[in-house]
Amino acid sequence: MICEFCGGQTTKKKVKRQHWLHRRLYIVENVEAEVCSECGERYFHAKVLDGIDNLLESIHTVKEKLEVEVVRL
């Protein structure tokens, strides 16, 4: 796949993704993405994103909980 931002070539990698669902933030590990070797832009296939939604809406194992601050400029 060609990166639409810089024209670089992408390769499949497993990455962490920050994912919002129902006003909750999740960090999902081991997500397949196409990652640009030049600029690092990440592309996720719709099936992968739908799979994350389905996982998070079902009973799932929580590896760790983190505290996150929301700050306004």
C-alpha cells in the first residue's frame, strides 16, 4: 500500500491503538495495521476496527488499568 501523506511504502505490523468507544478510551495492543516506513502513518482496515469494537463490547480480559488526565488549553 502507498501512504497517502508522503507516498512511502507501508508494511503490515502489530501496533498499539488508542480506541474510543461509548465515551471510554481503550488502549488495544497487538492490532494489525499498515504502517508507512517513511512517515509512520498508520492505516487500519475496517474489519480490524469492527473487530476491536466487538471485542470491547463483549466480556474481555483487562491487562491493566491506567489513570488518564483530561486537560483543557
